[in-house]
Amino acid sequence: MAKIKHNIAANFAGGVWQALMGLLFVPLYIKFMGMEAFGLIGVFATLQPILNLMDMGISVTLNREMARLSALPGSEQEMRDLSRSLEVIYWLIAVLMAVVLISLSSLIANRWVNPGQLSAHTVERAIMIMGLVVAFQWPAGLYTGGLMGLQKQVLLNTINAVVSTFKGAGAVLALWLIAPTVKVFFLWQLAVSVVNAAALAWFFWRSLPAGDGARFRTEMLSRIWKFAAGMSGIAVLTTILNQTDKIVLSKVLSLEAFGYYMLAWAVAMSLYRLVGPVFSAVSPKFTQLAAAHDLEGLKLIYHKSSQLVAILTLPAAFVLAFFSYDVLLLWTHSAGTAKNASLLLSLLIAGAGVNSLLYIPYALQLAYGWVKLGIYVNSAALVVILPLILAGVKYYGAAGGAAALLFLAAGNLVFSLQLMHRRLLPTEKWRWYLQDILVPLLAALASVGTVRLLAPAPELGEPLLNAFFLILAGLAGTAAVALSTPLGREKIWNERAALKDWLFTLKEG
């Protein structure tokens, strides 16, 4: 448990910093380049998950195998050979992806996106640079998966924090000192991506146990292909489900209107920075406990980590959903931007909040190598949700697409977890639904909702007042959720006891 707590703390600090760097500079990007150029950055953000389908489950497989093999004595050479085998495949795919994206740059610029002030030539050049960025940014996922499996998460988060700082702050400086163009922005992303890939590769190989070098071995790939293929299938279906709204909207909306959607999307996705650290820390531990058949240990960590996710994400999700206009106004200092993006943010953050609750059960499924459930559930969801997304976008525009994603997340929470608990930890289902999820959710709803009713309408000239009620809502929500969970009450009681002992010692001294 001590190792998990250490990793969660490191992941949380790194995740919060990366989220801060990802959001802090967005208003400056818009100020220097305009909303239309930011819409083009949104196109890049949409393309990345689609291109990530070429991962074919390799990075997750490396994560799982490093965690599994590290618990087995005499597996040092196998770890090195497996890493080399997957690395060679990953880099070959990276080159292929860059070539394909560069080749399609003209088609995307002239037939897909709808620029207004930006010329088609400018858009085409930007997409070509995106292809090079992907070639170096994408392999970082492989080394990240390997470092997480080796539980080198403090090191990983240090690297990620430094890189995210250089990506954000460096981009602003480049736009200010060189030229406020989208070309300069993506050239800077390319430079940072090259350095990041090299650093992650170097640290990953230094973190592996010593051996006689590393060799490409096809027989090792045959042993893991079933798990990797299953993860690839889940990734394909998940990407289609999560990206359909953005693919459709990038086609039917102007780049400026799409920019507002991506602005709201960027804020909503920051919620995953809170749940990601917990997932990354418990996933290798789940794998080790499952391999050791330690059912009681699994139950304990399963519930505690689920409650921790609820404490971290539910207050933030409700604050952003109920105070979406306030947050955007305070962040962008633009009433027009806040008006255009607030409803979108409320819907998107609600969907992200529900999805965050599914992370720990998903980690449990991966620990047992059970990928069929994800494939079946996502296949069924695709049949239902794809027409719903298309209809929502057609009749309600961007808000319709966001609402469809919320519907998808809620259905997944209700139905897929019923199926999972039939096979994994069946006696813990209702405890998970009621104690770990429903009670904290109602606590967050009541506390943050009360502050929303008491708060005045936000004003552009009253940033301190707006910030006060946002902080009040966040504190009230966090306190209420913490008190509603056994984990939160335990931590509060322990801190209370520690404070009491300290005061007693101080008094005696």
C-alpha cells in the first residue's frame, strides 16, 4: 500500500501540473493566433486518438507485461527482449503514420476543414508538420507504458511535468518572439516531441534490469498477441465512440465554431488528469495481486481506489458543470467565449465525470487479461450511440454531440459494470455501486448545488467574487464527498488524531 500511495501522489502531482500547463496557456494561444487557429489545434487533438489506433494494444501490453514479469524471478532477459521487440514495431508504425498524414494533408486542408481567414496552403503546411509531430510524440506512449509497468512513476511524472512546461510556455514565447502563426506553434511542438521521445526511451532502457543486450524475438510476440489484439479492438471501438462527435463537427462547423467546442473539450478532459494518477498506480498492483490470487488484497484496493477517484473527480465535475460560465469567464476574460462554450462544457464535463468512475473497474479487467467484455460492450454501444451522435449533431449542433456522449457514459456505468461484477468480485457489486459511487455522487450534487443556488450571477468585472464562489463550491464538494466515503472518513480521523497528538506534545513541551 505504501508503494501505491507514493505512486498516486507522484501521478497526481504530475497530472495536475500537466493539466495546468495544458489549460493555462490556451487563452494566450487564442490571443496570439485567433480562435480559428485554435480550431486547427483542435483538429490535431482529434487526429491523435484516431492515429493512436495504430498502437494495437502494444503500450498497454508492455505495461502489463513489465508489471507481471517484474514479480517473477529470472525474467530479466525476457523483459529486455520483449521491450526491444515491441519498440521496433512501434517505431516502424510511427514512420508509417507520419507518411500517411503528410500525404493526406492536401485532402484534409481542402476537403475536410472549413477555414475562413486561414488559407488552405497554411492549413496544409500545418497538417504536414502535425505528421512529423505524431511520428515523435506517438512512441512516447510505449515508453510511458513500460515505465508505469516498472512502477517508475515518480521519474515518469517528473519528465512529463518538464515536457508539458516546455510545450506550453515555450509555445507562447515562440508565438511572441518569432511569429504568432499556427506554423510556429506546431514547429515548437515538433521540437519538444523529439526531445521527449529521446528522454523517455533513454530512461526506460536504464530502468530495465541488466541483461545480455536486447533482441527482436518473434516468438515473444506470439505469446502476447491475444491480449494485445483484444486491447486493440477495445481501442478501435472506444476511439470511434469518443471521436465521432469531433469528426462530424470538424466537418460541419466552421473552424471558429469548432474552436469553441474544442475549448470546452480541453477543460472537460482535464478531469482525467485527476483519475489517471490513481489508475496508473493501482493497475500494476492489480496485476500482481491477480497473479498471486490475493482476492482479499484486490477487494481492499478496489474499493479504496474507487472511493479515492470519487473524492478527486466528483467535486471538480460538479463545479465545472454548475459553474461552467463562471469558469470560462474567469479563465478567458471573454463573455462571448463563455456564452458560446458554457453549455458544451457542462455536458462534456458531466460525461467525463461519469467515465472517470469506470477507470478502476477497467484496471481490474486488464489485471485479469479480460478484454472481451470491453469489446462486447463497446460494440453494442456503437450500434446505439453512433446514430444518436449523428442525429444530435444534425438537430442540435455541437450540444447534441456532447449530450450523446453523456448518454453513452451513463449507459456504460449502469450496464457494463453489472456484467463485469458477475465474473470479477461478484460479492462487491452493490458495495461498489452504493458506497463507492452513489453516496459520494449525491453528496457532491447536494453540496455544490447549494453553493450554486447561493452564488450571484457572474460578472466580467468581479473576478474575485467569481473565484470566491468557485473555491467555496470546490471545498464544500470535496468535504462532503470525503465525509460520505469510508476512505475519506478514515483519513480525516487519522489526521485529526495526528493533530491532537501534535498539540498535546506542543502543550507538554
